[in-house]
Amino acid sequence: MATVPPIPIKPNSSRSEGTIESDIHVEGAVMRRSELQATFALQGGRTVMTDRYYSAPLRFSRSFRSPGDRDGLCIYTSDVSPGVLNGDHYHSNWHLGQDTHVMLSSTSATRLHPTPSLPSSIHHHFRLEHGAVLEYFPECVIPFKGSSSSLHATFELEGNCILAYADVWSAGRIHRGEAFQFNRYRSLTEIWQGQQLAVWDRFGLEPTFNNPRQSAALLHYTHIAALWIIAPNLGATQLELIRSALPPDGRMLAGASLLAAGGIGVRILGTAAWELQEQCLHIWNTIRPQLLGSGALTFRK
């Protein structure tokens, strides 16, 4: 797995923050913009949501206390529309205060519908203050036939933060015979630890120009997962625990390595989204008790 050396450049927060706008103008056309924002703080030893905002079709589905993590807060988000449509732009902004703990997921897959006239895009921005913990395991991203879309996830971490982020992607609606029939897909994951860039992971594919069946990065697989784990003092001991939890059979192909700036990155190739999602959660749970002093994380939907 390729690693990126630390870069002493502070991220420009203005790229992800700003006033809420209902529309974005692109070359004279109008893109519909939907916002979701949340702020968390520690009150009485528990994480609470102190402020929130959302505009349709994005919304907060539910929040609750997990039995094994009574001080943390579990949040589900949802999209009440059929999915990300032509010209849609989704933007979420999350601010985790000092020592807060948020477990975040979505109720359904991110469905990227055809974009006959305007591309669609999604941007998630997370800011974690000192000692905050974020466990982010969203459902799979699925680009439909005829879609041109992008997804950008940015994480800014202060000292002693813990992040576990699983990004699962499908080549399309495989069960409907739509593998690699989207027009274009681009994704970028940035993880900053203070002023150091810990992860800069970019993926892009245009099946018309780049035959995915001939790609050494995909082989014969149709699904990709990336699991990023950032925590203080992660090293060889935790890496060996994670490697021992990687899938042993030939249904999936996986590897794990240390990141240059601290942390662990895991890549998995497979043929089913649910298998990759379960595997990412299983891998994280091998070191979660050691890092958080609590049991296994589960999402019930």
C-alpha cells in the first residue's frame, strides 16, 4: 500500500466551510445543494449533539446510546430521495468537540444516479478537537449506469484523536448487470493530523477510456474497501493484530500497512459490499477494545 510522507502544510479550512447556499452554479447551470451539519460537545461525561441543521433530502435518521458505549453517541443519517440525482451536491459538516465520541453510519447505500446533463458530487468534512473519537462506517457507494460523480471526504484531527473510517465502493448495481457502466467516478480522502497530511488517497475511473477488466488495481473484483485507522501510538503490534484478522480465503484480497505519519491503512478487494463492510468492522474490532476500552462495535439497522 502506498503511503504519503508528512507534509507540513496546514489545510485551508475555507475549502470546506462557508455560508450555506441552496444552489451551486456551474457553467451557467444550477446544481441543487443539500446540507447537513452537526456539532457535538461533552456534557456530564456524555457526548451530546448541541447543534444541527439539515436540508432535504439529507436528514438525521436517529441517534441513541449503544449499550457498550453509554458515553458515546451513535448517529444514523439518511437520504429521503431515491439517491444522488443529476446536478445534486451534498455537503456535510461535522464538528466533534474535545473528548467527544461519535459512532456514525448511514441507513442505506449512497446511490449515484445517471447524470445526463450535470455531474453530481458529495463532500464530507469532519473536524475533531483534542481527544475526540469518530467511528465512521457508512453504507456502500454505488455509481449507477450513466453517472458522473465525485466524493470528497476531509478529516482534520487535533492531538490524541482516534479515527476509524471505512470507505466501501461498488462498480455499480452488479445484480442488474451494470458493472462498470458509469461514465466517471472520482474520490478523494484527506486525513490531516494537525499540520501533517497523514492520508491523501485518490481513486478515479472512466470505464470508457480505462478498461477496468485490465486493471492491476482491480483484477477480477468489483468492490473496493479502504479502512483508515488513526490513533496515538499505533505500531507493529496493532498491525499484526489487524493482519491476523484479514480474510484468509480467496473470496477477498486484502493487505494492511503502517502509514508514514502514524496510523494503519487496510485495502480489501471483493465481490460483495456486505462482505467488505463486515470485514472492515471485524478488523476494527480487533483493536477497538485496546484503543477505547470497550467491546465490539455493531450497527443495527
